[in-house]
Amino acid sequence: MRVLKIKPEIHKFQNFGDFAKEFNIGKGDFVITNEFIYEPFMKQLNLEADFMFQEKFGVGEPSDEMINNIMSEIRGKDYKRVIAVGGGSIIDISKLLVLKDSGNCVDLFERTVPLIKEKELIIVPTTCGTGSEVTNISIAEIKSKHTKMGLAADELLADYAVLIPELVKGLPYKFFVTSSVDALIHAVESFVSPKSNPFTELFSMKAVELIIKGYMEIVEKGEDYRLEILEDFVVGSNYAGVAFGNTGVGAVHALSYPLGGTYHVPHGEANYQFFIEVFKYYYKLNPTGKIKQINKLIADIIGSDESNVYEELGKLLNNLLSLKPLREYGMKQEETELFTDSVIKTQQRLLVNNYVPLDRQDILNIYTSLY
């Protein structure tokens, strides 16, 4: 039984210029990024690669329309490497661009065409949340289905993952929090997954430690202090990515997808809405399994009793970003039922990774309690 796989080579640099020089970025390379990242970090290097800015095709998280338009734009170009420099959206898009062009990315998500990798992929994350640089997963909003879909396949794995903490400095505070909370959730969901093992647990636990300790310092010293400890969050996110890339994530992510897909709530923020409530539910259903271990780890870090660890963790996170009722995003009462059925129908890929199985009533109860 395979217990751990880390496919990309992982590299770390102090600045983008050192990375560009070592990787000899130039003709034949396609770089997908944002202009606000390109201007301060890449423009002055005068690289001969072709650059594309995601925002040319729309704002926010990737949709099937956005991806198809980008695929159309580069169709027929003979690129050898795709280099993604950005957050989760750019990384998710880039993973699809290395595959043989299907004409419509929905075919890839629905696996109605073979997945054939044709280009090398280099990923440089500029947030501290997705861990996507080391996972085989791409997620997009499929507008025709009013939800998000994920594609998980080894053909999506990067060949190289490159960490450059300098690139995260420009991340606004709210996005820093929502992206890093996403990494924390990756680590915790991975730890309690039925697929976890002593190897993945090492990465999960270290990620939890780095991120929560960092949060405590930020609460104590102010939001600007995050700039002093960015490397902890970039590395912690990477550790969490290694963990969940091998084990998968579960109900927190599954329940967040209809909210994100319908009301365009950013991925990390949507996950945050469900994190504490899902784990309270898990603990109620089975308090003696692996959840007891992760509860003790978190309680030891934040200095609380295990009996009220979720309340104390919730307080810490709420000091960084306020938790809102789902109705404040525009969600309607009747959508508690609709979202429940959507999750059961479209997110079995994630639900199989739950700490304990959740039936329809369980999922409905979680939506209702948060509404």
C-alpha cells in the first residue's frame, strides 16, 4: 500500500530573478500570472517567455467559461512548459493547460476524454493556502451545473513546485487569512481522513503547528506582523498540500462548494464557514478516534482544554476573520435542502474522505445550524 507520494521536485528561492535564472525561463515558455504580480517581480527581468494575465479573462475563481477562453487563446502554440505564478485560481487553470486540448474543459472534469499530459508544469504559489503546487487536483466553477467540480488525476501534478516567500508579501490581509485558513483545514481534514497514515500525519501536524502558532503571534502583535513570518505560512501551506494530496479532504470542502459556486464566496472563506461546525459534528459522532489526537494537538498549541478546543479555536480564527451566518452571503432558507442534495450528488469524491460518514440529515443539519 502506497503511504506517501511527493511528485514535484520542491525548490525554494529568495526572489523571482534567482528562480528565472536557474530555470532558464525564456522562449517556448508560457507564463500565466496576474499583472499585479508581473509588474513588481518579473517585468524588469525582460524575459522572452510569453505572459498571460488571468484577469484578461475575468475576475475571481476559475470557471469553465474562463478556462475555455484561455485554452482557445493558446490553441496551436507550441509551448514546452507552462509556468503558473499565482494563487489557487491560476494554479488550477495551469494544470488543465498542460493536458491535450479537449476543446471544452468540462469534458476533462467529467472525464469523457482521456487525460494526456503534453507539457511540463512549474508552479510558483503566491498565496499561503492552497498547497496546490504539490497536489493533483484542479477545481473550477461549472456554471451550467451551479456548483464547483474537482478533477483529481496524476496527470495534473506539477513537475516542479517553487516556493518564493517574497511573492506573498503583497497579499492583502483578508486574502492572507482566508488562504492560510484553507491550508489549516487541509491539514486537519487530512489528519482525520481514513486514508491518512503516519507519514501524512507528520506533514499535517507540522502544518497545524506552524499556522496556528503564527495566528497567535499575529493576534498578539498585529496584522502587519504576518510579513515577518510569511515563510512559516508558505512552508506550512506546502506541508498541508503534501498531506491532503495523499489523503484527500472531506466534508468541510464538500459543503463549501455550493456556497462558493452559487454566491462566489472565495474558496478559503467558504471553507472557513463550515470548518468548526463540521468538526464539532464529527466529534459528537465519534469522539474516540483520530479526532481525539488532532484535538489534543490543537489544544496544546492554543493552551486550552480538549473539551472546549473548538470554541477556543473558533475564537482565535474569529479574531482574524469574522464568521458570518450563511444567509449574509445571500443564501436562502430553501437552499439548505438544495445544497444538501447537490453535495450528495456531486461531491462523493470528497465525502468518502470524511472522518465518519455523514448522511443526508447530518449534512442538512450542518447547513441549517449555520444558516
